[in-house]
Amino acid sequence: DLSLASAQQRLEVQGLSITPFLIETEIFAGKSSKHSVTLSNTTDKDLPITVSINDFVPNESGDAPRFLPTDDQSASRFSLSRWVSIIRQPNFTIPAGGETEIEFSITPPETAEPGTHYGGLLFSFRTPPLKGTNTEVEHKAAVVILAQLGKAQNNLTATRFSAEPTIDYSKVNFLLSLYNQGNVHEKPKGDVIITNWFGKQVGSGQINSDVSIVLPQSQRNFATSWDSGWSLGRYTATAIIYYGSPKLELRVVEHFWIVPWQRLMVVSALLIGLIALGYSGLKRYNRWVIKRSNKLNSDPNE
């Protein structure tokens, strides 16, 4: 997942542990920078590893990378693989319970285009055949690299902001789609503020609390929700998003109605029942009063 929260964690795939598996760095044209990744073998057997340098493109939802074949490159304005070199251990075996460190450098040319360039190191390894089979299983795990070069152009726009109450109207789900028109990756963060038709704030929801990343020229969806309870009427949701450096603000407004007809039908049925019960009781009381009055008139001594 393309989020900075992931950068604080390690990735483990079938006994191979990678730390970190998301690297965000600044690079400079014509200058080389060095980086390292630690690989650990958590199994009780030696683990042969092969590493390749690959570009990737975001998937349709923008939340995960799709690595390209080794011989393919992404658009030149985003490609990173051609600038990355393995300094040591391009092929190696990690002993059982052991670890190793792979070092690499990033060297952009003097003519490199400003913006975020992204790619990664793709580690491949095989595990023994499953019991009863003769087929080895190949696994792949990647380190994602986001390298920012030169002057940033920050431009984030909202392509969709919707409010969808659940069937029982106990919750409202919000979906915000952000498109990055700039040349660098963005880490938008903010809140959805809900106000009633009097302008009073009645709720809120966080947007992108795990600091997920929107790559340049790509779109990503963000979701949050509000427990609306027994709300009724017209409401306004305002998404307030901050991004870039220096900080920029993006605001999007959506109006929506909460009309919990199922609850209203239940309440209406109860009210009708109470009114009917009260009317019936009143009729019985009136009949009793009339009967009592007639009895007293016919027998004054009673």
C-alpha cells in the first residue's frame, strides 16, 4: 500500500522480511545518493534471493503499485529504474534466521525532469513444493522508492465528493476522489465537517489518517463516515484537505438529505396506535359518563 504509515513497518512475505519497504527521498540532478534495505530470513532454511530494478505504475484505484517487467519502463517523466544501481549483492542467499543488507544508489542525470520519479527493487524467491506436489512457488516482494527531484508543482483537485446514507440511515458514508495534476506525489490530509441546516456542526470524519500517497497524474479514493443516529433533514458536508509544501488548502462541499423513512413509518405507526387507543378510551369514557348521567336522572335518590 502506498502510504507513509507503511514506511514505519516491515513487510514479510513467506519468510522474507524487508525493512523498510517504502523509501521516500530527495534527489539532485547529476548527484548520486546511497540507500540501503535490510532483508531477513525468518525461516529455518536458506533462502536464495534474486533482485531486479523495476518501474511501476499505480493501479486503477491508485492505492497499490503494479510493477512492470524488467525490460519495460514507465513514462520518462516518472521513470526511476534507469537511475538505480545495485552497489552490492544483486544475487545472494540469506542463511536460515539470518539477514543481509542490500545497498543501492540513485543517480539522476543533469537533464532529469523535475518531479517525483518512482520505481522499486523487486525481490524474487522460491519456496519448496507443497506436500503432494512437485511445483515450487515463486514469490515476489518489493521495496517502493519515491524520489523527488527539483521544484515541486503542487496541484490537487477533487473529481468526486459524495455522501451516501446507509439503508437504515444510521450512518453516512463519504467518498472523496482526488486527482494529482502536479509533478510530485502528495500526502493529503484533512476532515469532513458535517453541519445541519442551521449551520451548526453535528459531526466530522477524518480523511487519510494513515497518510496515503497520491502519485502525480493519478487518482486515489478516500473514504470516511459519520454515525448520523436519529438525524433528520438537509445537511452539508465540507471536505477540508491540506497538502503540499507550503501548505495548500482544498475545499469541497456536498449537500445531502437524511430522511429515515423506515424509522418514520415505525414512529408514525406508534403515534397512530396511541391516537387510536386514546380515541377509543375517550369514547368509552364518554359512554360511561352518559350512562352514569342517565342513571342518575332516572333515580334521583341514588
